[in-house]
Amino acid sequence: MKACQLGFLEVVKFLFEEAKADPSLVNVNDETCLIIAVRCKNLDLVRYLSQKVQNLVDYECSKNGLTALARAVLDNQFELADILIKEGHA
């Protein structure tokens, strides 16, 4: 989670691909890594995660009811929203 928040793409790749970390884990705010990457406005990380964890693109955070796509639109991050739609099939 911290690697997503800090935008460490290579660390995130290692955790998912080599260490086999569970991409469905959530933080105390019920946010997935993808939602965190969107909130932190990290284009490369959102692109990677939207391809890697397509089944979580539509995950709805129970704390605020937002999906990654809703968070991107709410924050006026339309380039991120476009990536989620095209690559993550949101």
C-alpha cells in the first residue's frame, strides 16, 4: 500500500509479480492499491494496476462508496479516468 502511495512502480511490480502479493488487499480506509494510485494521481501506476488487476477496477470502497473511476472523475483526473476505461475496462 505504501509503495502505491509513494508511487514506487518497480516495487509494486516486484510485489505483485515476484512476491505474489494479493492485489485485493485493502488499507484501513478500504482502498485498494488502484484507488490509492488514482488518489495520488500516479499515471504510470494506474496504467500498470488497471491492466494487472482488472477485476478490481470496479471495486467500491465501503468508506466513501467510490470506485477508482469515480475517484478519478471526482478529482478531475480525466486522463486517469480514460486509462481506467480503456485499459481496465471500467
